[in-house]
Amino acid sequence: MAESAYPSKPITVIVPYPPGGSNDLFARIVAKEIGEELKQPVIIDNRPGASGNTGTGMVAKAAPDGYTLVAVSSSLTTNAAVQGKLPYDAVKSFAPVAMVAQGPFIVAVSNDFPAKTPQELIDTIRANPGKFNYASSGPGSVNQFGTELLKAKAGKLNITHVPYRGMGPAVTDLIGNQTQLLISSGPSLLPMVRAGKVRAVGITSLKSSPVAPELTPMASAVPGYEFELWWGFLAPAGTPPAIVARLNAAVNHALEKPAVKAAILKEGAEARPITPQQFAETIAEDVARWKVLAKQQNIVAD
């Protein structure tokens, strides 16, 4: 059987974003470890474009032999919820291999904004309908979903969406108080929070998180509000289950190592070893959930 000799050559992980982003960072942390375990090089190949759809689409069409994977995040599922024509089906085009990490978003405000706690944030926005703006990295982005979910759970939260082309300019305008609120991942926001350029008022996990244990969950002010981002590896649909299982075991073994756990936590998430089936269920559930929210909150892509 071909699977029994797997892997007999290098494995390529397509990162559908530029170097330096969270998908890229988590892929690189794990790639070295699984390469050592599988005794083959694991090569990171950045293929950015079309909000991640270019590189992701390439892997959907790749040979299902376990030698081409894609490093994705929750934005795979938010894209599926709002974008009509994609070069892949988020559920049917892939064989989920392994989740790598999962982490909450940080809820940050400009230093000029008066709120310092989740309750003060909600109260301030409610008392000033239409006065404030929230930033995102683009229409239909995962940041917009996180903020619109907060609005939906809180009810009658009137704050205007200002989409940017990427997280860099979104953070810059939050620092400059052009926008007052940004809900985004730890890698995007924690450096600015720690530098004192913006203020974190809460976190989107249901309970306090080791990512930022000092932050109070937004659920303390908006019961039931939870928004967690995940990252993981997918293979093309049709990849033999034995190969998927081998890759899953290698990733999960890497995620148990203290140094890997620490590196992931430093980047704002927790290592999350699960089975391929559990990962597949997470993706399918997310796509369905975000489609409902997109319709309810009128979230549309470019």
C-alpha cells in the first residue's frame, strides 16, 4: 500500500496569506516538529491573494496524496458564509487533518474611549447610539463577524462598521481614534495593548483565558457571547484516511510538547489537539452558524 510508505518525499504546507500573519506563524511552529517526526522536510509556501482564497483553492485541486496541505483559520468558514463564488467548498473540498490552535479575540478600544471594562463598553455605546465606529480588516472579515455577533447578543447596539483593507490600517486608525473599537486576534492586538497604544477592555472567550488572564470575558456584560478563532491544516478531499490519521498523530504529538504550547500561547492562542472528525464537525458547524449570523446582521463581502 502506498500509504504505508508515507511520507516518502517532502510535504508542502500552503499558507494562503503573506509571511508574518497568524496562519503563517502557527504553521511554521508546527511544521518543524512534524517534519522531524515524519522524517521528511515540511516546506511552508506562502501563496497570498483574494483573502486567502487563491492558496486555499490551489490545495482543493491538488492531488489527494498527503503531500500538499493548507494552513487555514476560522476565516475559511466566514468566507464560506458570505462569498458566493469560491474556488472550493469549505466543507466538501477538503479532508480536515488537524486543528493546531484555538484562541479568543481581544476587545480593544482607542485610548480616548472612556470604557475600561466590558460593562462600561456596552453602556457607553448604548448611551451614544451611532456616535462610535468599529474597525475590521474588511467586509465579511472574521473581525466583522466577531463584532456583529456581539451586537446581536447585546441587542440594540448602534455602532458603525468601518472596513479596512487588512489589519494593519485597522489598528493604525484605532490608535488614532478614527475608530473606537476593534475586536481581533491576540497576535494582531496584544503587542499594541502591551505598548500602551490601545486599551484592552475584554476578551471573547466564555471564561478567562490563559492568552490574557488579566482580561474579563465580554460574557460578563453580554451573557452567552463567545467568539473563538481556530487554526488548522486541511488536505484535499479524497486523501486516504490512513494518511490523514498519520498527519493528525504527528501534529497532535507536536502540540503536546511544552515548547510548542508555549510558542502558541505567546502568539495568543492555545494548542488544541483533536481528531480529524472533530475538526470536520467544527468546520461544518461554523459555516452553518455564520451563514445565519450573516443573514441576520446583513454581513456581505466585497
